Amino acid sequence: MRFEKIARLETTSGFCGLTTESLDVGLIARSFIPEECGATVTLDGYVRRFTRGRETLHLVYESYESMALKEMGKLIDEAAEHFDISKIVIIHRLGRLEIGETSVVISVSAPHRRAAFEACEWLITTLKQRVPIFKKEVYSDGEEWSPGETA
Amino acid sequence: MELHLTVLFFAAAADASGLRSRPVRLQKGATVADVLSFVRAEYPALGSQRLLTAVNEEYAPGDRLLVEWDEIALFTPVSGG
């Protein structure tokens, strides 16, 4: 993973990014190790082979990149307001992804773990509702844009 | 007077229209809903699928009044993660 290949947006509470490069979860999780913190909770979202009985061959993600970055930046700022956490990183992969490859990494660093778990859960739930990123499922018997998880 | 607008299409909306973007001219006073009516008439393949709308990279409702050079994005419900 080359950090220069990531379209990034910085906010006071962290940063977000979009890239077609494969994601190095460990490296992203260690982007911030603030001294006031004692835990980073990291979500590694990856490509599932079976969804409701259908077999996925691969996925293709596309996005409205400029707006997606802005929306992810807003999520970071909102989470920093509502939870007792210090830093957040969100990186989403775009393009073609194979089974098991990481599609999204969300890392939340906090003084204490509970707030980090809660913020991470809120971030992925809200990202799926708000950020203009689109997933095309390529199945063994056809392909379709995922209907998503609307609010 | 006519407004010069740009309409962007993503994902299923891009597949249905066969386009990623196009210029659109509408009368002054036009809203996001007017853009939707225009593109649904122009591209019947869009059918009745639910479309989300953004103006200049921010979500915007149907009654949002448009101004010269606004960029309106149309997409089906998002599915990142």
C-alpha cells in the first residue's frame, strides 16, 4: 500500500481516504498512537463469498469521490463530538476486489476501549447509509448494484 | 433565462442513462425535482428506481432551488463498507 496513492482528506480528528490500492490494515491501524490513548479499535471489512445463498465472484466499488471524502470527513468530526475518542482513520478501497480482500478500514483510537468500540460501530453503520460509495456484486449467475442499507 | 447545469450519474443511474455526466439547461427557478423529472423523461431506463440527489457535493432535497452552474449528482442508495 502506497500512501501517496490515497486521495486523502484531513480533519482535526483524523483523516479519510479512497484508493484502488490494496489496504494494509496493520499500517492503517497504527496511523495514530496518541499518548493519551490506550486502545485502537479497527474494523477490517472484507469481501464475503456467500450473500443470502448467492455466490459472489468479485466486487467492483465506485464512488462520487469528492463528495465521499467530504462525507467521510463529516463522519469523523461527528464521531469525535459524540464519543470520547482521540483519532479516527477511515480508508475505503475502490475498483475490483477479490474474495477476502479488505474493502474498508476504520480505526478509532481512544483513552479507553469502550468509546472506541462504540464509535467504530457508529462509523461503519453511518458510512453505509451516507457515503456515496457503490458496490456492484458480480455473482456466478449475473451482476447487480447492491441495494445498500438505507437509513 | 436558462440555467446551465451539470448532471452527474453514478452506479445504477450511470448504467441506466449510459452516461457519467451531461449538461442540462432548465428555466430559472428550477429545482432538484425538475432535474429528476427531466432525466427520468430523457432516460426511461431509470424507471422508478429511487434516486438520491446531491447539489455541489452535498445531499439536497427535491425542493432545493438551483442556481447557475450547479452540479447535481444522481445515484441509487449507497452501498459502501
